[in-house]
Amino acid sequence: MDKYILVDGEPVYEPELLTWARWFETSAKERIVAQDTIGDTLVSTVFLGINHSLITGAPPILYETMIFGGPHDQYQKRSSTRAGALDRHNHAVALAKG
């Protein structure tokens, strides 16, 4: 399990489980990349802290965008970079707005 923390907003590999766990436990606000509410629908993009890539040697998948509520409930996209995450977030907001 590859673990990452944010240092000055940038993902950094963290080999020590306890160091990562302490950071993760205290960084809830820092891990939120963007959140928008459209009516009763929430679009949320967060830093995951764990690499979700299933392909050895591929860039780590560290960010996730999800829609909660509305016709696109449970829509989900993941990305490797903060910039990619923000692009996916903006796309999800557009979907939620219809």
C-alpha cells in the first residue's frame, strides 16, 4: 500500500505507516480539494492519501471526485494530479447542474 501525505499542497510518498496515519487523522480539511453544492447534490473532490492505481509502475491515483445525490448520484472519477482532479471536479459540477 503506497501512502502519501500533502506537503505544501503537493503529494509526497510517506513510507512510515504511523507517520502517515497521524497526518491522515489530523488533515481532514487539508485533504478537501473542492466541494460544491448544487441544490441537494454535493460534488466533492478529495486527496485520498493512498495510491488507488492497480497498475504497477503507473502514476499513483491519489484524488477522487464524487457526486452525492441527484440523477448522477455515486458518479466517481479518480486522477493522479491535483490539476486533473480539479478538471474532473468542474466536469462533475457541470453534470450536477444538468
